[in-house]
Amino acid sequence: CLLVDCSGSMSGRKFDMACAGAGAFAEALKPLNIAYSIYGFTNTVEEEHPILWLFSEFGEKTPQQELITRFDKVSGGLWQNSDGDAIAYATSKLMGRKEHRKVLVVLSDGSPAGRDHAGNIDWYTKSTIETAEQMGVDVYGIGIMDGNVTRFYKQNVVVNDLNALSPTILSIIDRAIVTGK
């Protein structure tokens, strides 16, 4: 499962990189016949309720152009990001799957933001990652031009250039499938 940070700070080049990364993720898994899902996450502006956008559901063979179209539709609605809510949702979806290996990759450009009324969002994000890992999900954080993923994800990498993103995603997929790490 791929989660894409769709917060306001992702606007512009970072969001373009994330879209390209999602395309690389989908294209890498299609020929392997591995079911995947891609979601985007943000919050509503005023109430800070989580929003999850479905870009591609498990088993759906979404053509790359359609994936780009779906990302384009949400590009005007980038607000804050409650990573923990998205991670909890993705973990729930993964645990409902029959596959033995469960992998969650998060593309993000910074720290969780929003939902101030709900408590310490950094702690909540770390807690949901730890819970996912305890449930057997391999969780990877890819920082898009930002190093904050190192604060939240045990398995992390920071990517500052579009040309490095696809190889990074492919490397993570390879490690997850071949070695299980």
C-alpha cells in the first residue's frame, strides 16, 4: 500500500515528485501481479477531519494516465496532514488482505500537521507506525525533499531529486519482496 501526503506543503514540485513516485510504484508491481493500493491523505480545512483519496484500489489495474488524472483532481485540495490516521487506515486495509507480506510505503515531505484538538500528533503518528509494525506490516517512510521521516520511520530514506525517487521505490519493493526487510 502506498500513502501519499497531500498536504499544502506538498504543493508544486514535491507533489509532482509524489505523483511520479506513485506511477513508478504502480508500474513496478503490475507485471509482478502484486495487488496494491494507492491513497492520498490530508485533512479538511476547518474541522481538520481526515480525508483519504483513493487513487488505486487493491486489484485495480489503473493505467498510469488515469492515475495522473486522479492526482490532478486533488491537487487543488492540499491542506494539512494527519499521517497517523492514514497509517491506521492503511494498516486496517492491509490486515484484511490474504497476502502473507504486507508492506506500507509513505511518501511525505515533513511532520504531521493538524488535528491539534486530538492530542500530540507526533506521538500518535509514531504510535500508529509501531502498531502497524507489531501487526507484521513493513513500514517505510520516503521523505520528499525533507528529512523529517527519520524522526518517525525506522526504515526511511530521503529523496531530494525526482531522478532518485523511482529507483528508491523500486529498491524498497525489491527488499520487501525478496528479503522481507
